[in-house]
Amino acid sequence: MTIAEQRSHAVELLNKIDDDFFAAVYTMLETYTRLKEDPIIGYEADGTAVRSSVALEQFEEDLSKPEEFVSLEDFKEQLNARSAA
């Protein structure tokens, strides 16, 4: 059976199942499509999921402030200064 035939048959099957099972299937489909549209790309230290859209917003905000960036050389100097203190 091709994917197109399966999709067509799935519609027929969905029309035959009871409302409780349909609600469960519908929730699974909604969750799956939402996750595919905005996948989890990592986790915060507290376990909170980080979605790609949130990370993208944060990256864009961070990149809009180049004055806050530190070169690798400057970072090494700061690190050495802290260890010497």
C-alpha cells in the first residue's frame, strides 16, 4: 500500500473509531506536528527543554550586541588574571 493509499485509508479508519480513541490519536498527531515544526535542540541546566525557535531568538538577540563578545585571546588573559589573583 502506498503512502497516498495509507493516508486515504487512515481517514476511513478515523471515521470508524470511538471518540475517546480519536481524541488520543488527535493529541498524538498535534504533538508530533508541533515538535516537528519546533524541535527540541537541547536542555537548560534545570531540565527545561529548549526549542529551536527560542534558541534562534536568543542567538539573534546575542548577535545584536557584538560589544558583549570577547575574543579567545582576551578570554585567556582574563582567565589567567583570575587564576593569578
